[in-house]
Amino acid sequence: MASVKPPNHPTTVCCIFEAIARSEPDVLPNSQYGVMNTQSYLQCNGVNGIHPNNYNVLLSTNTSLSNYLKGGKFYLITGKLITTGNGKPPVITYNQNAATYVPIPEGTSIDMINKLAIVGLGHVVLRKEVLTEATDGSLCLEVIVAHNDWDSRAKSYQPYQVKYLVPGTKNLQGTFNIYQPGREVQVTGHVIDFDLTNHMPIAMVNYVALTTDHGLSCGISLLGTSAGSPTKSGQNFVKFNGTPPEPVAGPSGRRSKPIVPSAIIANQPIVDSTPSKINGKQPQVDLNEATKEESSKSDKEEEPQAPLPLPAKKGCGCPQNDILKAAAKRMKRT
């Protein structure tokens, strides 16, 4: 029977880390590519800021041996956090392209206490309401979420858990009912401490999102709203217009859409491209006089109208039958 692949529910973290020492390679002999491990630490201060501790973490990446982190330097790293159940430091696996050097003068340090941002996707295992250690004794929700991710060092999927604390503030107290056992959620917050007994990090929740068991709200409009006017002077806000652009003429002069032929305008001479032949001869016909006669008759029968604008380009086509008949009558008279 084939084994069922566990769902991939990782935890993504981002923070500025200081490399305690230069990266150490974990590769085979005579190899120039493999795993590079760097010792670092994570600054935490607890829920109420009264438990300052630094926890060791291991930064790991699979790259060339020339892409190492220098000891004593600071780097902004985005990666995936995996906690181990054997008491070893948690591992943050990152991509070498996601490590950015942060220039900080030597001898100085930066305050990154409780600044490790975390975004975790997983299933709720346990939830309970507890009182915080603050003097006011405010109520908060303690949620344990199960995660599962691929460990590139162990070459296998590693299950682990993270404890999330949802504060009882006005904007988050209404989300307590979202955390139901077995429900899949995506939680965003920042790591504030570690539970060394159960080998899991503790994170304070900022946002939560459901990934299942919810549909599109009927009150949400799917149509875009009109752009508003600038709210600040001196700034140019570009408005998005949903009107499709007009077709542009290509190199051949043709447009993507057919052009509707315009109406024939009075007093506009028309060139006869195919004159009729009589007895094998092709007499010269004065089409201008015939056009003037026809236009004078139409002016008497119809009311005068405002002249229409001239077309941009003269149409090429066969002349009207009335003009040809009038020209034929004039030829018979002569």
C-alpha cells in the first residue's frame, strides 16, 4: 500500500540575524557545493517584556562554498523555520538569494527583540483561554497549531508545533471562534518566546485567515470601484481607466477593426474609375456638371442642412447610377 504524503504546512520567518561565526560547510570531500550552516541567535523578551533571553538558531542553506556568511555581520534573511523535538536549536532554512547584508558599524548592535516575523499555515490542535501575566490579568487565547515541512538536512518531512497567543483586544477578540480543532488556518505574528519543555516557539498573533470552510461574502462587490481624487496636494495619482483603447493602425495602414464607410457628401466630386463605352469609343464625360445638376435638384426637394465635415480620405468606388444616367442623357442631346 502506498504511503500518503503529508500536507505541506510550513512556517515562514523573516528577521535580521547576526552571524556568530563564519559559515561552516557540511559537504562531501572535494565538493564545492553543499549545505552551509551558520550559528546565530534570536532575541526574545516574553509576553510582557520581563523575560529577556537569546535563543540559539541554526541558519542553513544549500549553495556553493563561496556563498558563506561572515562572522559578526548582520543579514536580513527570509526562510522556513523547523523546530526539532530532540532539544537541538531550531533550524531556519533559507535561500542564498534571500540573504541581504545589512551594513552596521562594528561594535554596535541593533534591537531585534521580539521582531522575528512568522507566517504559519497549519491545523488547530488545541485551544484554551488563559490569563496573561500582566497586572490587569487580561484574557487571551492560547492555540497550538500543527505544522509539517520538508527538512532538507534530514531529507524527510518533519512535523512540529507552534504555540500562538491571540490577545483579547477589540480587533482580535472576535476571532476566537475561528480557532476550532481540526480547522486549517494561516496565522501571522511575531515570535516572543520558546517553550523548551514542549520544544515549540511561542508567537503573538497579529492576523489570522481561514483557508477552508468559508465562501465569498455576498456583501463584497466583485467590480472595481472608481478611482478617487488625490488626497494630498503635490502628488500625482494615476487613475486606472477600464475603457479599452482604440485600435491602432499597423505598418500596413490597416486597423484591427473594419472601418464603417461614410455617407456620400453633397457637392463632393466623385471620380469615375470605369466609364461606359459607346460604339467602341470612350468619350470624355464632364462629371462635374452632372454632379451639380443632381445636387441642385436635391437642394430644391430637401431642406437645407448644415454642411457635414469633409472626410479624411476620398472613397474609391464605382459612381452612382444616377450620375451615369444624367451623363448619358447629355451625350444623346449633343
